Amino acid sequence: MTFCDRHLLGIEQLKQIEILEILDCAEKYVKLNRETKKNSNILSGLTQINMFFENSTRTQASFELAGKRLGADVMNMAMQASSIKKGETLIDTALTLNAMNPDLIVVRHPQSGAVKLLAEKVNCSVINAGDGFHEHPTQALLDALTIRRTKGRLQSLSIAICGDIAHSRVARSNLLLLNKLGNRIRLIGPRTLMPSGVSELGAEVFEDMYLGLNDVDVVMMLRLQNERMDGSFVPSRREYYHRWGLNSEKLSYAKKDVIVMHPGPMNRGVEIDGTLADDINHSVIQDQVEIGVAVRMAVMELLARNVSRQFLKGG
């Protein structure tokens, strides 16, 4: 085993070989999840706590299902009704949970760096399910496996990431991962939605969708992160769709076997044409959801193994 970390806090810390190990491990779970009997006992006797300080449907459901299929006891904490609302700090919450002796905590938080802070205060493994503008590592891993399973490879591809780059932790994690594996990345969107220092991110930058999509293998659309915007970044939703929303005309500039991705939830008719999102010839959006469960199962298995090995060494 090469992936020996106790936590998964981001893609930035991972080596190429560690990324590939996680993806290879996830392959068996894609197969298992298509069987009638989907259960495993790898996490039997272990406790998983899901702490989502931001609303989530897909990611929280995916982590819950992943834990249960591996045999863990899974607890979802309702953070909106928790002691955080009564003034308790994140550190106090972490210390309280730590006293309950969980084995794995999955955290989503609106502040960048909050998950790392929590991981420093607990004795168990922590998985970052998205922190502020920072990272969303399991989304990048599931996107990578979706690409590899569809394209047959995960290197030397031309990949366009389009839309709200500035506010997207998905874009940051994907940019890190895909660059580590030797792909050519293009960032496409309005200047107002590009992060500062974008020229240093190891990607080509385009404002024009037609130019940016020319001859690409993969198109990743991003959700407009309205909840993270302080002010107006686009003239209107209609204008945004006209210039940066993905439709068949714009997609025709890409390669004929191009695949279309979106992390969800989608704003149909704003970021992507609804018909195109459902086009089985190009869209792999539902594949992403399916593969997400398998990737999260793989991450949990590997983290549990790492903690078990460290315990045996200590003993």
C-alpha cells in the first residue's frame, strides 16, 4: 500500500501513485454496487459520524450509503440544530465527538481550513467532504474514475472546466488531480468568475466558450455558487447561459466522443441545456453519482486499514 495517510483532507497532499491506488480500490466497489448483495463487513464494528455544516443531498447520501454498505454504524448529525447554533466552537464540538470514540468523521464546512482544524483535534480519521473555497477531494476522485472508465485512460487528455471557477472547491481539487496525472486543463468562464492568480494554476484560460471547447475530450460544467458570491458577478442568468451555458452548438466544437460532466446540483438552462444533460451519447452525470459511492467506499476502506496498521505498530 502506498496511501498511508490517516485523513483525506485534500488532493494537494496526494502523490500520483496514491491517487491511482484509491481509484483502483474503487473499481471493485463499482462492481459490488451493481450486485444484488451490495454489503461488505470491512468497517464492521466501526462508527462513522457525518457532520454537514452546509446543506447537502448527494454528498451526504453518498457517504451514508458508502458507510452502511461497508458495515459501519453511521450517525448523521443535524448541525443546524446542534450546539454550534448555541455558540459552541468547532473545536469544542470536535473534542466532544472525540470523547465518543468514533472511528471516522466526514465533515463539510463553509469555512476553508475548518476540516483540517477539526482533524488536528480528534484521534480518528477525518474525510473532507468540502470546505469553503478550498477542496472537495472525493468529488475530484470520482470525476477522475468516471473519466478513466469512460475514456480508458486518465492522462494526456484535454479537459475543459467551465463556469464559476473562483468559488468552486470542485474546480480546485480537479485542477490539482488532473494536473498531477499529466492532462491539459482549460479554464473557461467570465473574468469575474476567475480566481486571482489564475495564470499560475497550470491551465490555459479562456473567456470564449467556443475557443475554449475546441477539440477537448472532457467538458466539466460547474454550478454557479450564488451562496458564496458577495455581490453581482454575472449580468443575468439569461446572459450567463447565452455566453457560458453549455448547449449542443458549443459542444460541437469539442471532439466527437467528448463526455459532459457536472458535480450537481444542476441549474438546467443556466449552466447546461437540460436535453444535453440527459444525452446518453455524451453525458456521464449519472455515472458520476454511481461512481461517487464506490470512491467513498474505497477511501473509507483505505483509511480504516491505515489506522489499523498504525494501531498494530503502536502495540
